[in-house]
Amino acid sequence: MASTLLSIQILPHTPGGESVIPYVDRAIEIIQNAGVPYRVGPLETTMEGELPELLAIVAKMNEEMVKMGCRSILSHVKIYHHVDGITMKELTQKYDETV
């Protein structure tokens, strides 16, 4: 079981002041390719894994924004670390919609 949940909201300062949506889409693609469990929310994306691995994903996201022409990036990060392990489902199961 993973020991860390990390939520990130990335706000790149786009080169020409255009919409951040394509940049955010690319950041989410990096998370998808990392192979960690994740959940995209309306304002942030939460990942589940080990702290060093999740921080490396955040670093890669920021590096990609620079490669895409962003001169600055603001990343809001929240970390919940539990030595006995934690999952997104454990924290949200009573609120998840049933189908």
C-alpha cells in the first residue's frame, strides 16, 4: 500500500497568455504515463504512491511546462503521508457515488 497522497494544481504562465488547458492536459498526461493511481478533480489531481516517486512526477510536470515555453509555473501541492499506508478510496469511500 502506498504511503502518500499528493494533490497538485499546476498553473503555468503560458507564453502568449493563451489558455492553460492544453498545458494542464499535458501535465495530466505525464501523471497518466507515470503509472500511479490518480484521480482528476475539477481543481486538482490527486496521485497515490511513495513520496519520492510523486515528487519526481511533479518535477517532470514542471520541466515539461518549461519545455512548452512557460517562463514560470505555480504548483499548489498538498501532501498526506501516512507510515501505515493510505489510499484515495480510504479517504473518500463514504462520499463516492454509488451507481
